[in-house]
Amino acid sequence: MAQEYRIEKQAERVFLLLREMDTKELWEGEVFFHEHAEFHSGPPLLEEFLNASAPFFPLHTADRGFCLINKENIIYIKCHIEAENPYEALGIEPNLVKVYFKEHHYLEGFIYPELPEDRRRPLDFFNQGIKFLPLFQGDQKVVMNTHHILHIQDSKT
């Protein structure tokens, strides 16, 4: 009977940094989400999963097993990008930024402001009112919790 209600999900290997953790220690585990996105074709994006309304999600780690993660405490989550960066295909020019978090910890990478052409500055990107935003570093995507960002440096300024 329980199989009738089972919804197939896909696993995504992630590395996450939680608030109050050592910035050199990332938890490695798997998150699970639906195989198809709700509002576009293909699989859901990690940032869509994190921006959903549920405040907790399960993470499976090798040493801890399943645990529930409070999204509020996530500083960022990294995942590997298998395919081409979807934002590059849209023809959006990336902006190189440095994003600073606690204790002088920072990430450097590219943002792709998927906004009207006259509003594609880092200021516009980070002021969208979206809590989790993506930053790209080569074959890695880092989804950052904007509530834990201290400041941002734009390479163009």
C-alpha cells in the first residue's frame, strides 16, 4: 500500500556549510528532490529546491545517516554541474564577484543576472528578494543563502 504513494526522486550529491561550522569543514551528503521541475522542463534546480517553502529537508550523509537540515542555517551548498551552465545558453553576460561571509570567508565566482537587460548589475541580482542564489565556479554551482552574506565585491567596480 505504501508503494502506491511513493514519488520517485533523484539524489544530488552536495557539500554544505552550515552556520557555526568551521569554514574548512563541509558536510558531504545527498539531497533528494522530484525528477521533474514544477515550472520548466527538465530536473529542478538546487536553488529552486532550497527556495521552496518547506523550512527543513532531509540530507543523507555517510557518517550521520539521515538528518533534517534547517534551511535558515545554511550558508551555502555546492554541487557539481554535469551539463553546460544553463545561464550561458541564455546569452547573459556573467559578472565576476567575491561574496564574503563570516570570519573573512569568501567565495569568488560568476553570477548570471537573469533580469531585464537594464537591471543586470550585481546590485539588482542580490536585491531580487530571493533567499538562495547561484554562483558558478567552473564545474561547480554554489547556492548561497543571501541572509548570511556580509558584503559583495563586484570585479567591475
